[in-house]
Amino acid sequence: MNRAAATLLLSVALAFAVPPARAVEPVSPGERQEIRAVVEAQLAAFAADDAALAFSYAAPAIRSMFQTPERFLAMVRAGYPAVYRPSGVVFLHPVRVEAELIQGVQLTDAAGALWLAVYRLERQPDKSWRINGCDVQPSSGRMT
């Protein structure tokens, strides 16, 4: 499967992952850049094993749940290896669902397997965006 076909399939899967009862709205180009920058920065922090920096991009509820950057990084390392060390990253078109922005990201792991990461981002009182959760599911296909 080529990259364009895989991206199209993942975009369709992301659209169906959003519950139909919730209103889906477009995301402005500025917001698209802002949320992409947050996700990219957290991925870079994971790649550098910088627990404090990766933790800083998490929303308050996530920080409260894990309490320390070290616990957070340990959870990601153990439970989300495709997020912790992706060999490839492709951003899909984000959507707004009520107060959150949903950013789909196609990840390729070290073995070439594809994953769909669905990030939920929320706007903070200081107008910054923070990651309020990430659901990662295997995707069909393999990048070679």
C-alpha cells in the first residue's frame, strides 16, 4: 500500500473514530500549526528521553494522573513504543470536537508496522495547547 492510500485510509478511520453525536468543526491553519508543534515537540522530547520536557506538553489532568515526569515517561516507554520511538510520522488533518482538537498521526514503528495515534488536545487558560490523551491502535499495512 503506498503512502497516499495509507494516509487516506487513516483519515477515513479517524473520521469514524469521532462519535457521531458530537459536532465536528474545521480547525484554523494557525491552530493546526500550534497543535502540530506541540505533538512534534513531545515526540522530540521522547526521542531525547527528556521526561520533564515531554511531561510539560501533557494537560493538567494527565500530569495529575502520573504526578512525575519519570512515571509518565515510563508509561509511554512501556505502553506506547510507537509513540516513544517512531521511525516515521505523518500528520493527518485535525478536527475540532467540542472543546478539544483531535489530531490523528500515522506512526511507523521500528519494524515498519503502521499505527494510528489519535491525540486529544485542549486549550489552556494561557491559550497554549496541551495533550489530554492519546489513543494508539494498530493500522493495517506496513511501510517498506
